Amino acid sequence: MYYKVIIAQSLKNAVYADIFHSIVTNSGCSAKVSNTTQINCIKTQVQVSSMNNTVQNIYEKDLTQISSAVSTTNSSLDKHSINISAYIQQPSKVESKAETFTEMLPLYLPILISAGTLIFVIYKHGQDLLENRARKEQEELENRIKKFLAPLKELREESKLLYEIFAVELKKEYFEEHKEHFRTIRFLCDHGKDKLTPADSAILDEIIAVSRANITLIEAEVGSVNSPALSNLLGKLCAHFRAMELASKQKLAGCSEKLEALVFPLEIDGAIENEIRYVNECLEELKEPKKKKKWRNIMKSKSGTIKYYDTHAESYYLQTNHIDMSSSYDRFRRLIPRHCHILDAGCGVGRDTRYFMSKGYKVYSFDLSDKMVEITKKYPFAFCKKMAFSEVDFYEEFDAIWANASLLHVPKKELKDVMTRLLKSLKINGHMYASFKTPKNFIPRDNRDFIFHTEAELHELMVDTLNMELIESWEQHKNNNPANESFMNYIWKRCV
């Protein structure tokens, strides 16, 4: 918005118009000067932008400077009559901000509506893309289970059950003589099917038929496997099946030594089981927004013990991964079925998970430390979930529970609830192993909380209250050194 200041000069001689214009221009006036020449008159228009509330003072100052300049140079114009008249021509109406907004709103409203519509369309399109992508990913995951993993698991169960009733007496005799498990391919390479009973020969034919179905499924759905480690394991499985069929046809006679490395991959069943768990977990994450899940995890406070494990997970792995657990492993394995389901409760860095899976067991692992879970998951066939003991909620799902040096962090007042949850997870006649630190040779070194549960307390809880049967208990020192910390080990059996 501009205010106009008109300065009219009546001159007898128009020659002086340029002189007066020069006077106005050089007067120091901050305004913008323009002029038009008429007969005996020059109109000089001074245009000033209304930049602040003192614009009136600015005009008066400028006019004063112009008048002063004219008076100073009056000597050059003394023969002429110079009349200077000045007035301020203001706008007819100075509009308020509210009035301006009201006038401008109809102009900008369509633009705002269009912009809002465009933003909504872009947002909706983005949401549709995300939903379509999630839907497509969900379908792919569901098909991976439906078309590949579930049928493969079913075929493996069928094959495993047939193998359990195959050559039972031969397996028993071989183990008693050689102290190792019976090798079917080696036996067939050396003896063929001649030494098999008709029943065992018929069972072998069925095993081979199921093996062919395994191979056909794996080769047809090879694109469904995202894990290179699992893909490699499936390749070994197919090679084993093909060699067994060739050996049964006596086409590998005398080649047993060459085929020693071609062994059945014991991890396969656990790997398939955990791949199904992993896919189901991915499906759950698609259904539950990650932000909501993240916020829920943030709300959970961490104890000093968990913070310690999160901070020292790598060093803890280096300190404990090499510890010899063979004595405890052997005692436990003698009591549980081969290739059964084990719950590794408080798995730590996954040392025991890896061991049991390598022996053909199917292992479900959990721990409350993010870093511990992360390290356990680095083992390609492991499935590990971040979970607290208070969140355990299974129903007779596991044949055995392994809780090595994990329950020793549970406060006494919470132990009954934790043990009840674990007991509910265990099948009837299933076994549970647990180890607890004792005060013997104990030296506090960090901010972890260790709870010393005595034998009497554990007996009262596990046997008297929860009706578990104590199968075995023994004391063991860290690294088998009597000068080190002491642990009490227990194996209980669920009776009811």
C-alpha cells in the first residue's frame, strides 16, 4: 500500500522545472520521486511505502527537506514566483488484518482445499501401497508354510516314525558292540538288504518312498527357502536320501568308506520347526504395528541384571561358550526322548541351544536380554524370542525344559509363579533341568542379582507343592575347579 505526496510548483518559466526536480531529488528525501511537465507547472509525485506506523512523520520530514532545499537555492529562482503546496493523498480506507483475511479467504480457500485434497490423496495412496505390500508379504509367508514348510515337516515326521521301527534289533546290537548309533547307508553298502528281515525290508521301501516325496517337494519349492544355511541343510538331506536309495539297490557296494561324510543332518527337524516359528513371528509382526510393539517394549523397565547382560553380552559369550557341560548334557539326555522338543528357558547366548539342535533336538529358546537374544539368533537354525519368565504361557508343549543358570536370578517371592508356568509348559512325564548358584565361594563382582535358593526350599516348592519328582541332584564347581563358585543341579520329572 502506498501514500502519495503531491508537490505542485507554479513556475512562470517551465525552464526551471528541471532545476526544481533536481532540488527535490538531491534533498535527501527517502521517497521515490517522479514528475510530469505541464505548461508553467511541474507535478512532482513522491511515493512512499507504508513500512511502519510512523509513515506520517516520514512524509512530514521529507516535505521539510524539500522545502528547505528550495529555500536554499532560492537565489537561482529569485526572479520567479515559486509556490510549493504539499498534501498527503491517503488511501480511501486502511483495512484491518481481519478485513484483509476475510477478503482474501474466498481467494485462497479453493487453493487450500485443493492442497489438502492433494495431501490426502498422496497419503491415502501411500497407505494403500503399504497395505498392498503387507498383504502380498503376508500371502507369501502363508504360502511358504502351507505349500512347503508344513508338508515338509509332515513328511519328516512320517519318515522319522518309520525309521524308529526299522531294524530295531540290528540297531541295538550295533550300539552294544560299537558304542555308536547304527548307520543305515553304511550297513546297506556293506550288506545290502539281504540281512534285513522281510518286515524291515518292507519298512525300508516305505522310508525310501517318503524320501522321494521329500526330494520332490524340496526341489519344487526351492525358491521358498530364504536362509542359505537351511538351503544347504536341505541339500544334505536330499543327498542322504538319494544315497540311501542307491545303497538299497546295491549300487554302492563296497563304497561305505567313501560315504562316511554323507551323514544325515541331525539339525534338519529343529531347523524346519524353527523356520515355521520364524515365519509365524513375521506374520504376527505384520498384524501388529511396529510402533505399538516398540512402545510396549519401552514401557517395560529393565533390571540391573538385564542391563548388565545387554552391556556385557559379547564378553559373557567369550567367557562361557567354551565351558564343558558334557556331564550335565549326558545326565539330561539319558532321560529324554531322542529328537524331542526342548524349551531352553533363559538361554543366554545360546550355547546350549546350539548343542541340543546339533544332536537332533527341536529347541525353542527365550531370554529377556536383547543382546543375548541377538547372539542366539546368529546361529542359523535357532529361534529365540525375547521373553520374561513371567510371560511363559505354553500348555504341555515340550518334552523337556532346560534352565541352566537362569532361574538363579528369580526372586524368592516370584519363583512359585515361574515354576508353575514352566511346569504347565512341560508334558506329563517330561523332565526339567535347572541349576542354581550357592553361596559357596561366591564373590560379588558386578550389579547382577543372584538369589540363593536352598535345597530345602526347592524341595518344598517342586516336590511338596508342585508334585514334581526329584530324579537327580548334584553339586558342580565352575570349570570343575573346587576353588570356584558352586552350583547345585537338579532334574525333576512331571508326574501329573
